[in-house]
Amino acid sequence: DQIENKIDNHLLRVEHTAEAKVSELLDKFLYYKKVYMENGEVPVLESDFDYNLFNTFRCYMDIENHFPVKFTQHKDDRGAFVEIIRLGIGGQVSFSTTVPGITRGNHYHTRKIERFAVIKGKALIQLRKIGTDETLDFYLDGDEPAYVDMPIWYTHNIKNVGDDILYTNFWINEPYNPEDADTYFETV
């Protein structure tokens, strides 16, 4: 309610939810680095604590220099095959077409893990951390398929900056639920 209605409370009480040793946290961060940053996989997240810790990790990684990540293309005379995502958790995969000049998005999430994968066309993906003015611009081209993951608390959008239709795959870790959308509109 405080997010949706923009209630301005300077002090919020955060209840105790979990306990972990520093060495256990280090092991989890090293696991996230290897599985997520090096292999491009979304790791198995077994608890709310793991989800929150992983999302915190994603917010503090070097986003600007990590993305976009180029996909490995397996080409032959039939065309190309590109694996979009491997994951230890479920979710939803969606597909969109966007006509030239159109922007989608301009919203952020507080818990969702989301990946945008441009597979055909030219796109500008923009991210801006809530409460800051710095915008990160990522230009993607379907000729070199790549993806950008959306960290929580970053408003984001995708714009077709090419002359042809833009084709994008979207993966999100939880199916869309209009009763609990975790989507807050904010212009990048």
C-alpha cells in the first residue's frame, strides 16, 4: 500500500524473517555469481529469504557492464537455434511484436525476476533505479540475439528503434496475476 499510494513514511519497521551465518551468505553469493552471472541461469530459490537475497544481489551487481549478454547461436543451413533461459524455478515465457517507434513498459517490480530477449529487430532497453536520475541504455539487435535482466526497483522499458517489427521474448519468474501484479508505473 505504501508503494502504490506513495505514502511518505521515513521510518518503516522491518520484521526479522530469517537467520544465516556470514559464511552461508558468502556461499549463496558465490553460487549466484557462478550460476547467474557466469552461466546465465536463474538459480534454484527455495525460500522467500533466497528470493530476496538473490534480488538484492542482482541490484548490486555491475548491471551497466554485465548487460546485454549475447546468446550462443547454434547455426546450420536450416537457420539458427538460441536457448533463451535455463532455470531452476518456474515462471512464464511471453512473446511480443512491437511496431517501429513504440515503447513498452515504463514500470518496475519489487520482487519479480524478469528477462527481455531481443530475437529480431533493433531495440533500446532503458533502466533507471527508482530515486535516481541516471538512465542505463542498452541497444540490442536481433542479428546478435542478446538479453537484459530487469533488477527490482528499476523502472524499465523497451523501444523499437528500428525500421521493422521488433520481436522480443520475455521470461518472468511468476505467472501474471492481475490481483497481485507487482507492477508499478513510473516513466524511465
